[in-house]
Amino acid sequence: MTHAATVHSLWTTAAAAPDKIPSPHIEYGQLSPTLIVIGAAIVGVLIEAGLPRRRRYAAQLFLSVVALAAAFAAVVGLAVGDYGTGKAHVAAMGAIAVDGPSLFLQGTILLVALVAVFTFAERRLDPVVHGNRVDSFAAQAAAVPGGEAEKAAVKAGFTTTEVFPLVLFAVGGMLVFPSANDLLTLFVALEVFSLPLYVLCALARRHRMLSQESAVKYFLLGAFSSAFLLFGIALLYGYAGTVGYAGIADVVDGQVRNVTPALAGTMGNDALLLIGGAMVLMGLLFKIGAVPFHMWTPDVYQGAPTPVTGFMAAATKVAAFGALLRLLYVVLPGLRWDWRPVMWGVAIVTMLGGAIVAVTQTDVKRLLAYSSIAHAGFILAGVIATTPDGISSVLFYLAAYSFVTLGAFAVVTLVRDAGGEATHLSKWAGLGRRSPLVAAVFAVFLLAFAGIPLTSGFAGKFAVFKAAADGGAGALVVVGVISSAIAAFFYIRVIVLMFFSEPRTDGPSVAVPSALTSSAIAIGVAVTLVLGVAPQYFLDLASQAGVFVR
Amino acid sequence: MENLIGLLVAVPLFGAALLLCGGRRLDGKGPYIGTVLAAASFGIGAVLFADMLGRGEHDRALHSTVFSWIPVGGFRADVAFQLDQLSMTFVLLITGVGTLIHIYSIGYMAHDERRRRFFGYLNLFLAAMLLLVLADNYLLLYVGWEGVGLASYLLIGFWQHKPSAATAAKKAFIVNRVGDVGLSIAIMLMFTTFGSFAFAPVLAEADRAGEGKLTAIGLMLLLAACGKSAQVPLQSWLGDAMEGPTPVSALIHAATMVTAGVYLITRSGAIFNAAPDAQTAVVTVGAVTLLFGAIVGCAKDDIKKALAGSTMSQIGYMILAAGLGPIGYVFAIMHLVTHGFFKAGLFLGAGSVMHSMNDEVDMRKYGGLRRYMPITFVTFGLGYLAIIGFPGLSGFWSKDKIIEAAFAKGGTEGWILGGAALLGAAITAYYMTRVMLLTFFGEKRWVPDENGNEPHPHESPGSMTFPMIVLAFGSVLAGGLFSLNDAFVKWLEPVTGHSHGHSPLSAAAVTGGTVVVLVIGVALAWAQYGRQPVPRTAPRGSLLTRAARRDLLQDDFNHVVLVQPGQYLTRGLVYVDHKLVDGVVNGTAASVGGLSGRLRKLQNGYARTYAVSMFGGTAVLIAATLLMRAV
């Protein structure tokens, strides 16, 4: 809190007394996970600039894996060093909170990113082109789809190794997002991780037009929502005279420390608070894909290269929910009687909307997109609990859900026909007869999505619903269970389709992946089953991590 | 010694597993393996018996806990055995008669391709029946109870290629389920009343529970006994069960399994003693069934069905005796044992006759067989004399005691029960004489079978006649030996208790009465079937005869009272399920699908629409937040 005040005074007193600017104090050790990842991303850019094309893939892959692993080690080191609980505090002049939820979510994001990088690097699924093994990304992103330049690039065996630094930049932003402790840091982090994602979405090797369309839509709508977010930030600043979380919370609680003369007219005006809060909330709800801000999700999930979809669906959700939790629990707890009913409504339409529209989907990627919307609703139920259990159940759910999602999209990359991935559900008929292992693995993920016991999905859903019920949101739980029942229908329908339908003669073939995708899927299955069979250790971990610092 | 008890069950169980899983390699040796294992079980029983005789009267019971089966909180079920005089009696009967019937089956089933399986089922039956009588608690007894039901089902339907056999097996199984429900409810009631279902605590504390509870438990146990022992109103399956191979009828549906109900009631004596209303129900069932079975037995031309009616009737005697309380328990068991001998012998004799008559079962097509099958004739004849209660033979001793005990019940009830028992004795004499005359005396009324083969009656092989001879000895001597010095009463008294009632008639008068009705019954049968020729096709007969031929309309009764309403009920439920439940389910699914179809149209692919949705959403969000504050 004192730091927040310091930052604030930095802005407000700078013009009057330039000689009093204190040199910023940065805790490099505590920020090391982010710094490692961003640093590696910059090195990645240099590699693109300096290294010959054929060496870049190996170098980038090595760099990304090492950076993500090192950053994860740094997170573990901080957690072991008690920065998650006892020594939790606000670092970097009040901009970054280093506390339990930050470290838990950063660890989750880093692991997810590490596994996602494996799927990014997969080069055995697409057929060999002119003697070159290629990945899921366009040969040359800037070439016009179907044009001469593209053909030349394909012939030359180009690959877009820029995806690796892009992912690292996105991960860097995501690491900051849930730990941002003032609104400006929040906004910067949002842009840092969003912009690389827009680009990544446009990079599909197959169906390039669809891919580019999705990227443009994502960019347009993302910019639109960023505008709302930014405007909301401005209004909140007008209300509180600060962008620091703790400072705003103090004003909400009625403890105004120092009234800024320039803002005397607006400070403490509840209309600004309510409207600004709702707009910031909307910006975050867009990222988590809550109804009615969800409409980009199916189009982008479908159009983006599938490894990107998997990464985006898993990691973005973790980061965005982290930020949402911090906003609601740290900045606006004093306002919860205002936002809880509204969030109730959002959660209900999100759960029901996602589940109901998913019923009639025919494309597996779109199906998973709607499924992710429904799951966002379930997680919102945990957020609304406004209890410590609510925080820890959401943390656990995010960890569980992200690995199921990654694994499921990784399986989608395997099922292929002549046109690339065969995502139309009708082509998955009878897959269980032809490729029992792949179908069984996908079935495990679907059962986890559906929340069947002995999978992580059950443990997570149980945790959030229990927290919601204990937090006085029983009706929400009823709606959640009804939505789960509807959702179970389309998950099980895919299983029925795979195992109890006759295989199509023109059905897809299942490509044999390299160790990269195989290990990504194996990790997904392992996490799904371990968190399902023995969730207690991880629930305890989430429970320990579930305290925000102010 | 205690460990031998478990072995007693384990040996035939091992045999069943070996024979049923052993595959074709054991086809040839199977019957011998099964027989040897049954005999081994009998040997173990004999050792235990000798050991038991060596101990004092009151510490004869052995107890052995094998393992804790279901320990859940306060709920505790053990696999534990209890071997006392009552169990011992059953063990010897089951393994003894069982072994003889195994031997008999070697000859009887010699030409059956699936005989390995048959012996496997027989061993399975032995194991289950031994479990039933050795269990030290009702839950384990229930396991044995279901086990014998399963074995009975498998053996009745052994010739499942015959639709009638398959149907009969199903019928037996389903009717028995009704009784089994009774047993399971009784066990649950015991657990809620006594907190346990082991014999020791339940029976020791029986008189402390309320009479209403005990009556309920007693009636449920009676329901179970009715199912297993083919007593009215659950008697309908036994006649059809004769579709099974004859050794099965002898072992399971005459000597042992069908007497399990008598065991259950005797074992639960403490409960019935404290619940007079339940006892009244028991004696009523016994008296009604002994007459019912006897009447049915008079009208049947199928030799096995006539014997089945007789079995029903004789078990009716036992149930009646068991319902009399301490006056009757001992005699119920004594009659059970002697009946085990002579009824098994009679069935084996019937099997021997069928074996030599091309599997013909209609007695009207027998006649004059005594010259062709002397051993069968003599052993069957001794069994016949025993069952009608010819003075000095086994049945005389045991049945006479039951009739005496029925009178000793006292009051009007005593007269009614005694009268019924006496009337039953007369009818028994009549229908058994009829069987005897139709089969072994008179003219040959043989007809060729459907393939045109003339019957060539001949004596059966040694493996079949040997058991018949042994059982004939039992039929003649057992009753006398048991009654010598009241040996059997003294043997069982420590377990079941015994008291003498106050009979309004002297023992001599009762005995005289039984002999008189015996003579009347035999004379009537002689007049009808001995003095005049017997037609090959049955005459139309009186109304009662025709009803008795149809088992006194039991199936018609069940059809109208149970089957039809049941069918209407299921049809109604199916209708409700289709229209209402499915309607709601499918309606919900359809409306979700329809909603989904409409909502997905909103997802039209235009970024502008999406932006409008976001804008609208934000507006609603803001409006709602402001509204919340305003409210």
C-alpha cells in the first residue's frame, strides 16, 4: 500500500519537484520468471535476425524450452522461498504483486506454455514438402495466400520460426497479467500478450484465409474491448485518483488518504466507480470468453493453427481469470454487493449459453470453443463465491482445465485427411475402431471436460461448485449442474460417435506424431488422471496459494 | 477339528470349480472326480461326527471363523461356521445321500455328453447346501440359500434343449425369488432389531424383542421357507422341476434342498417360540400343504409328478411339526432324515424304471414290472412301505410322532391339525399304493416310444442299484434306530429343545388310528387299481380329479391373481415411461436442441455483429451495476 502511494505520488508530484523523483527500486529476483521469458523472447528475435534459416528451428526450440523451464524453476524457487505466503508482498514500486495466486498461476502458465511449445514444434504431422519437414505454420506469413510468393516460400522450405519468440512474448505478458497490481500494468500486460496472439492466429499453414480472417476478427474485437478497458481505467482513476489496486480499494472503502486537487470534482463519485469497474470487468470477461463477450471464441479457435488454439485456450484463460480474481478480490471487494448479482447473471448465461450452443456444433474445434465458454461459466461460479475456498478452487480448476484443453487440441492435430486436420465431427465416426489409442485418449479428455469422477474435471468442478454453494450461490450451482448435464450430452456424443459408429470409408487417418506431440498428450493424460485420482495434494497447494497480497 | 468344517464346504466347491472350468479333458473322468470329492466330503463329515460323539452332550458345538467378510463400521459379517448336532444331522444326510446319488448318476447319466458339467453342478449344489446348514449367521446362510437356488436352476434346466425344462427352471427360479425376498427382509429386520444377524446373539435375545417385530421376522422366514420347500402358496414350481434329470429330483427336490425351509424354521426356533402368531401361520401352511400335495399326488399319472406331490405333502408334515414348537422340532428333523432316505430311494427307483422303459413317465403305460426289475421292485417297495408308515419301518416312527405331536398341541387347534395329519396319512397310503400297483403289478400296458422302439425292461446296472439298496436299508432301519431309546430326541434336544405336549389321545390310540387309516387307504387303492384293469388313457374323472391333475389349479390361480395384474401393471408403467418420462426427457432434449439451433444463428461470422453484442453486453453490465446500486 505504501508502494502504491509512492507510485501515485510519482505521477502527481513529478511536475512540481523534478529533483524529488526517487530512483525506482526493482526486486529483480522476485520478477525473474517474467524477466527470463521476456529476455529469451528478445534473444529469439535476435536469432531470427542473425542465424541462417535452417539453424533457427533448433535454436529457437532449445531457447524456448530452456527459458520456460528456467522461469518455472524460478517460480518454484520463489514459492519454496516462501514468497507465496509469508514473504508475499508488492514488488516493482507497487506494479507487481508477488503472492500465492501470482506464483501458482505463473507456474501453471509456464508449464502450459512448455507443453504448448512441444506442439508448436511438431514437424511430423504435415506431409513432407519438397523434402522438408514442416510444422503447422505458414511458410511465409507475409505471402499472399495461394500466390507466387507463397509457392516459392514453400518450395524453398521456409518455416515461420518466429512463432517461438511470439509465444515467449505472449507468455511474458501472461505472467504479468495476473500479478499486475495497478491498472496500467494490467493494460500493458494485456496488450503484450494479446498482440503476439493475434499474429499467431494468422499463421496457419492450411486454410490460410480462414486463419487470417480469424486473426483480423480477434484483433478488431480485442482492440474494441481494450478500448473499453482503457476507458474504464480512466474512469476509475477519476474516481480514486490512483491506478494502484490498493489505493482504489481504500477509496472504495472510504479511506481517502490524499485528495488530488485536480480530481477533487470527481473523486469519490460512485457513478465513475460503477461504470469504470463494469468496463474494466468487461475487458477481462472478453479475454475469458464469457457470454455475451464470447463471440470471437469459436471463429478464432477454429481459424487459428490448432497448436495456437490449444495454447490460447489454456494459457489465456489462466492469465485472464487470475487478473479477474485480483480485480474482484483486491480492488473491488468493498463493492461486492454491486458486482456479485451482475456476475451471477454473466455466469448463468455463460454456462447455459456455452453448453446449449455446443449441442448443435459439427466441427470439433468449434465444439471445444463452446465447451471452453461453458467452462468459463463454471469457473465464474467459483469466482463469485468470494471466499478463500473460491480462490483456491478457481486456481485448481484452471490448472486442471488447461492441461485437458491442451491435450484435447493436441489430439485434434493428429486426425488428418488430405486437406489437413479433419475437424468435421462426421469424419470422426468410428475412430475408435481404427485408432483405439487415440480415440481412448480423446475420450479421457472428453470425460474430464464432462466432469466424470476420476478425472481432473470432476475434482475441479466439485471444488468450484462446493465453494459457490458454501459462498451462498446455491442457485448458481443448480444452473451449473444443469449446464453440466447438457454439456455431458455433446461430450458423450463424440465418444459414442468414435466408438459405436461404423468407420467412414473416406475417413481421416491418424498421423503418427513425433515424441513432441506424444509427450504433450501424455502429459495431458497424466495430469488429468493424477488430479482426478489424487487431487488432495494439489487442492492443498491451491489452498495455501489462495491469499492475495494488498 | 474346527478347520475341517471349512474343508467340508471347500472340497465340493473345489470339485465344482474343477469340473466346470476344467474343459473337455475332464469329460471322461469328470463323473468319478465329482463322486470321489462328494465321498471325501462325506468322509470328513463322518470324522467330525465321530469327534462330536466323543464329547459331552453340551459342548458338542464347534465354531470356526474363517475370515471377516464385510466389516463396515458397526456392521460386521463373518464367514464363520457353526457345527452343532442339528448341522451335523444335515451334513451327514447331505453328503451321505449326495454321495449315493453321485454314484447313481454315473450309471444314469452315462450316455449324456454333458455329464462333466452335470457332476460339476451337483458338486456346486453340495457346497452351497453345506454352506447353508453350516453358516453361523443368517447372511452366510443366505449365500448358501441362493447357491442352492442357483444349482437347482441349473440342474432343472440341465436338458435346456427341451423348452419345457428351460421353462421349468425359470419358473423354479422366479418363484424362489419371492421366497428369497422374504429371507432378505427377515435378515434386515433382524439387523435393525438385534444389531446383528449371527445366530448366537439373535436367538439368545429373541424373547427380549417386541412380539410384533418377531412375528414380522417369523412371517418373512416362513415366506422364505415356503419358496424353498414348495409350500402353499409358493408350491407351484416343484411339480415342473421334475423336468430335471431324476437323480436331481432325488437329491435336490426330495431329500435335501427342499427341506431347507424346515431347517430354517427349526434353526430360528427361538424366534418362532416367542411369536405364537407366526407359529400359527407355520402350522396352517404345513397342514394345508400336506393335504394339497397328497391330493395332487393322487391324480398324477406321471410317476415323478406323483412323487413330487408326495414330497410336497411330506414336507408339509415337517413344516407342521416345526410350527408346533418344541413339541415338534425334533420330529420335524427326524421325519426329514427318514424322508430323505425313502423319498430318495423312491425317486431313484422311479429313475430306474424310466431308464428301462425308454424314459416313459406315464404310469398307465407301465404295469407288471416286478418280474423284470426285481431289485428295483424290492427297494422301491421298501421305500413305499416306509412312506405310508407301515409299522416298524422308518416312516412309521417319524410320521406317527408328528401326528401325535399335532394332537398334543391341544385344544381345537390340536384336533384340527391332528385330524389333518391323520387324513394326510390315509391319502398317502392311497396314492402310494396306486403308484406301486400301476408300476409293478397288473398287466403290461407298455407302448412303443415315438421312435417305435418296444420297451425291453431290464434291471439297471450296479452303479444304480447299489445306492437304491443302501437307501432301502435306511428306509427300513433308520426310524427304528432313531427311536431306540429316544436316541434322536436326546441327540437334538440340546440344540432345539424338546417338550412333551399334553395329548388328548394316548400314544397307543394315535398309533392305532394311523394303522387303521393306512389300511383304509391301501384298501381303497387296491379296490380301484388292483382289482380292475387300468385303462391306458386316463378316464375323465370327477371335478376334483381333474382339478388335482392340474395341480389344484395352482397355475391358473397364479395366472389370474399374480401374472395378469403384473402384466397390466408393467404395461401401465411402460406406457407412463414412454409417454411421460420419455416425453419429458425427449422434450427437454428437443427444446435444448431447438434453442441451440436458434442461438447459433447469432454467430453469423460478421465482426460487426460480434462488436454489437459486446457493446450491448457492456451496456447491460453497466446498467445492471447501476441498477443494483439504485435498488
